[in-house]
Amino acid sequence: MPRISVQPLPSTELRYIRICLGGESGEPGMTLYELDDEGWVYRQVQLHAEGTRFSPDDILMCQPVIADAMLNHPASDEISAEEFERMWVELRDERSFVVRVPDPHVAWAGRVAFAGRTHELAWVPEGEVGEGWTQVPGFTRLFARGDERSARVACAAVFVEKTIEWYVVREQRAA
């Protein structure tokens, strides 16, 4: 397999918001948002006594939110990207993605339909991925064909658990 370096996600102006409100049961709860400067939500998770719930279709990527209005609520605050990622990593066992990869020790290519398009994915357990691929936010080994926006839409598809059609990546050999 040719070795081409993986480009990390380019620096972007993302915002991270934490809102701490009680749920219907009165138990404390927290919701974390990752959104861009236009208000599009890329990752969102709700943590409550009843369990953890990741981004539903009706919130993620359907329409932008108004971050400044959210931040005007006394139960919300803006947090750093590092703090968001620290909490996100803690939830890794609650996310079911890795069990959706047929064998996480093998390279896979896949397709997922979301937001009116089919998005190409690459699961790369070791080594590097070719040009034209961008790391999917929240993953170290999952990539989407295209730019950062494509990777974020693929992220949304993964976290709302859209079906991924996987196929094995075969090494190309010269004849």
C-alpha cells in the first residue's frame, strides 16, 4: 500500500457549549455541543441519569442553532475544544461505532448515505491513507473522502448510526 501522510483536520472556528439542566425526572443532566461559526452542530451528546444519548437526526445537521442565544442562558457556558474532547473520549465505550466495523484490525472502505448524498469512508487501523481523505472528527482511524465539511457530515452520519456498507480494501499490486 503506498504511504501518503494523513492530513489532520484543518484548524477551524468551532465552538463548544455545555448546558447543564435537569431532565424530566429532575435528575441533573448535561448536553455538549460542537458547532461551527454558522451554528451547524457537528457533534452533540446528552448525559442524564437515564443514560447517554447521541445526536438525533432532528438536531444534527438539519438546521443551524443560535449559539449566542444558547450562551445567554444561565445554565450554559462555552468550553474549550480540549475539554469537549476530554469528555467525548470518556464516552467512547457508549458509542457503538467500533462494533459496526466488521473487523477493526483490517482496513475497510465503506459508503454511508446521509444528508442527500453518499459519503465514502475509510477505516485505517494502521498506516496511512491516500490524498483526498480527511480524518473524521472524534476518530483517529476513520476518514472521509473530501474536505473538512465532508468529514463532519460523515461524522454526523456515523453518530446517528446510519447504515454503513463496508467492503475490504485490497492492496493494489503492479502487474
